[in-house]
Amino acid sequence: MTRQEKKAAEFRALHEGEAFIIPNPWDAGSAKVLAALGFKALASTSSGFAFTLGRLDGGVTLDEVIEHAATLDRATDLPLSVDLENGYGPEPESAALAIARVAEAGAVGGSIEDYDPGGHIYELDHAVERVAAGAEAAHGLGFPFTLTGRAENHIRGVPDLEDTIARLQAFGEAGADVLYAPGLRSPDEIRAVCEAVSKPVNVLALPGLSLAEIVDAGARRVSVGGGLTWVAVSAMAAAATEIQDAGDLSSLDTTLPLGEWLGR
């Protein structure tokens, strides 16, 4: 069994057991820290990665994402799923190509969403065709690549739970292995989604929810999106502001077990 096949099998098995957290590193260092802390799998964050390039979410290319995926894969021995946004193109072929290329980079999972960077959500039939093309590519790789189908309504200003459920059901029927509707804000919404579909559901952690509530509502996987990135950036900006505005250097009194986290 190759290294990637082993990761793929481990990742698939996680979805068949108890609910688990899949945190989102934004670079190799954060990936190594999360692995050292004991997490069992990692997922990239499109917004966090874009930030490392000085850009907003949606401002990266497929080539850049593939290079980033390879970097994260090399950083740890954990399974890696990659946020592939809309597949970096509106057509089904774009989704299939994104899946094939990220698998070549070492990833064992990836997500395809139904939102176009031009500012609209794809019509359902077109969105399903894109997931189906991604699923065909994923399931033809020779190892269990885990495809996540994402319905973006709730983070794109369209909080239509009925439509979101219909989309997730259709994505599951089209071959998605995991279903994800980022932006669900209550246990009732999460429970409604989980009870309506037959595939494992990923839920985006939000400050107004507790992990226990999310799991009790039926989620199998919990991710944090760009959340950890913004925690780190917020701490940096707060410390820099104290230095600049007050000449206060006390925030620099920080010691980290870098040898333990990054390996000696």
C-alpha cells in the first residue's frame, strides 16, 4: 500500500466512526502544529491560503492551490482534503480536472462547491453535473478519494434550507461521499440536513455553536474553515498595535514548543 493509499483508507475510515474534527491549516507550519496536537486529518482553507498570498478568498489559481496541496501533504502523514472552491472553472470538466490534479499532488479528499466567483450560485442541474464529473474523476483514481459536495447558499446570502437540502441530496446521488453546507447556524438546521441525507455531513464550526451541539445534531465531521487563520492574524495584529501605539512589548513574551511541534 502506498503512502497515499494508506492516507485515503484512514480518511475514509474516519467518516465511518465517531464524529471528528478536521482543522484547517494555512501553511506547512500550522499543519505540523495541528498534527503534533493529535488531530487525525487536515483540510485546507481557501481563504486562509489566499491570505498567505496577500489576497482575498477566491483570488488564487488552480496551479497555486495544487502547489499548496503538495506542500501540506508533505508536511505531515495525516490525510489531507483540499478546498477546491468551484473547481476553478464553471464547467463539469473543470471540477474533474481539479480533482485529478489535487490527487496527483497527494490529497485524498477535496470539495467542489456550487458557487461561481462571478457572484452567483449555479442552477441545480448544472451544479449536479459538476459534482457528478468530480465524482467520476475521484472514483476512478484507484484509491478511495473522498469527494465533498458543497452547497453554498447559507454563506452567500441565500439562507434557503429547503433548497440547500435538495442540493445536498442531489449531490449525494451524483456521487459525493460527504455533504457540506457551510453557514448552518443552529442545531435545528444541522439536524434537518443530517436527517435528510444519507451521506456523512461536514459542518462548519461557528462561535455561536458548541461542538457537542453540532455532533448531537448528527454531523460526522466538523471543520473550522479559515477560523484558525483569523485567530492567528488577530493575535498578531493586536500585538503589533500595542507595540506601535503604546510601545508595549509585553505581548512578545511568548515561548512555544517548536522543537516538539515541528520536529528537531
